[in-house]
Amino acid sequence: MGASLPRVLIVDDHPVVRMGLRALIEQTGRYEVVGEAGTPAEAMQATVRARPDIMILDLMLGGRSGADLVAQCLAAAPALNILVLSQHDEALHAERVLKSGARGYLMKGAELDGVVQALDALQRGEIVLSPRMNTRILARRLHDGPAERYADLSNREMQIFMLIGAGMTTGQIAGDLNLSPKTVGAKTKLGLETASELEREALLYVERGE
């Protein structure tokens, strides 16, 4: 009996994305897709039930921080290799998820073949980052780029900031994340004095696609 194939779990809240990734991965014949999940709760359940070797994880899943979910999944399955696949700029978010324990970060705009190559690299024990990320890291060492402005925000603060930029009100965010509206509105690390300034900053951030 031959060796079993590496087991992959796909976690994304867009069914079309999950379907495309499943087809791409399965056609290689080198990996077995053992499940899909569209919410954080489903991701945790599938991690325990399917025992995947690799998880492909969307950064923002139902308004929840990918960095937090990475840590929780690894607490349930310490040997799990997590590859974050996101539309959000890796210049800021890649370092956050790597610190949480992920083994790689890819932009959704990249060529799909890059996903399979990333899985192969994870199987070799490598950390997966794009050449573009390495270039940005060098650029940031030379001078502060836009990402430096947000570097001091915690994972939760960054999550709230992105949700504001996506058009959610502080009341909606407070309800979804079980926080008080006062807590949500008190994010002042960016040096902004009013809620309106915070909202404008967040909207511009999302529009720039950072």
C-alpha cells in the first residue's frame, strides 16, 4: 500500500473560491482535499475531524481576524501547516500571521499555480512568501512605508480597523465581536482625534487595498 497523500483543508467564505482551489489541488494528484469550511467554527471543527496536514486559510473570515484563527487552529493541531491566501496586502499582514504560527502567505491575485507550488514548499519545510514581500521588507528598511503607520496596532485593533473600512458601524462591530461600542471607538494609536477621522482613515486604507 502506497503512502497516503498530504491532506488539505480549504477555509474560505466564498464557495466559488473553495471550488476553484479544490479543483486545482486535486488535479495535481499529489494532495487530497479532505474538507472545506466557510466560517471560523467550521474551520475549527474540520481541523479536529479531518486532521489535515495543510490548511489554506482566508485572512478575513466572516469578519474575524485570520491571525487569531491561525493561533486557535494550531492550538488544536500543533503540526498543522497553515498557508494564508488573501486579497489583503502581505506587506502588513504577512508578518502578523507568521508570528501567529502560519507557514506562508500568498496574495489571491497571484497565479493559481503559485498555490500548488506553495503547498510543495510547505511539504519541504519551507516558509512561503512572495518575492514581492521580500522586496517590500527591504524597502521598509530603507524608509518607512505606509504599512509602518499601522504596525503598532494589535491583531484585534487591526481587525476592527478593517471592518470600519468595509463600512460596518461601531455598533455592528461591537455586536459581532462582543465588545462595547466605547471599546471599538477608542482606537487612537493612529493619532486620530475623532471617530470620523478614524472612519475616513479606514475607508482610505481599504480603498488602497493595503
